[in-house]
Amino acid sequence: MLPLTHLSRQTAIGPEGDLAIVAAVRATDSRRALDMLAERFQKEIARFCYHLLRDQHDAADATQETFVAVLEAIEGFRGESSLRTWIFGIARRRCIDRLRKQTRRKTDATDAMDQHADPGTLQDARLERCQNASMLHRLLGELPDIDQSILLMRFDHGLSFQEIGEALGIRADNAKVRAHRALQKLRPMLERRGLGA
């Protein structure tokens, strides 16, 4: 097994590099392993989490949770997909879990506000929230979670449809079809706002 010090950012490219990283992570203490994985993947995973969660603090927490989960599950990595794809799958699940928790909390808070707020104030608050959100985020938010993830993985992170399929547990051709359909849904939304091609 390679010691951690012999691995570089270049080592991580390709299946042999993935296996070298996994072997090194398995052979070292968890702090050094976490540092090595974070050096290689943290920026990309953090950006992905931010795009899904749209909150810097939640994204940072989800990124950290992702790498802790990776360390806990590294013994189960079989190399059937790339290490990068495997980590993206874990990150997506962490983000989805956070979104579900947020939805429950927001629903509870909104129900409480609705009981005590007058309709005019409630409408003003909703309008302000809508105006503060970016156009693309709002449009992506209208798509199912899996379609959002596919588009982000494909266009923001450059994953192949094979890698996306592996990360999401679907076939590559299914990921490709979903991406195409999601783009077809986005096109008229953009055109209605004067942003279409």
C-alpha cells in the first residue's frame, strides 16, 4: 500500500488512482485520510452542495458530513464506479436529507406564522423571498430533485451520464433522458422571462 505522502492530486485520476487513494485512506489514521480526501474533492463537493442547498453554511455542513460518511463507508467502496462518482452520491444523499429536514421546519414555522400574521404581511414576506432568489435557482427549484441533481452534476461538475447514473443509482441512459427532459422543461420557462435562445 502506498503511504499518504506518496499520493498527489494527479494520483486521483483514473481507476488505478482511485484504488491507490482508497488503499491509502484505509491504511492511515482518519484525520490524515480526511485531509487527503478533502484536498482532492472538497471544493467540487462544496460547490455541488451549495447549488443544491443554496445556503453557504448548510453546504459547508453537508460537505463535512459527506467526508465523514465517506470515511465511515470507505471499507465498502468496491471500485464499481469512480471514487469521485461515489462521493457525489454520498453528497447528494446528505443534501437531500438536509432539504427534507428544512422543509419540515419551514412548514412548521409557516403554519405558526399563518395563524398569527395578517394576509397582507404574509403576502409581502412571500414576495420579498421570491425577489431575493436568483432566476436560475427558482427555475431549477421547479424541477424534481433528481433532475436538479442531474443537471448540476452534468453542467456544473462535468460528470458523464455514466458517472451520474452510478451516483444516483440509475442507468446512464435514464440519466441522459432525464437531463434532456429537464432541459426541455427549462427552455419555455426561460423564454417566458425573456431569457430564451
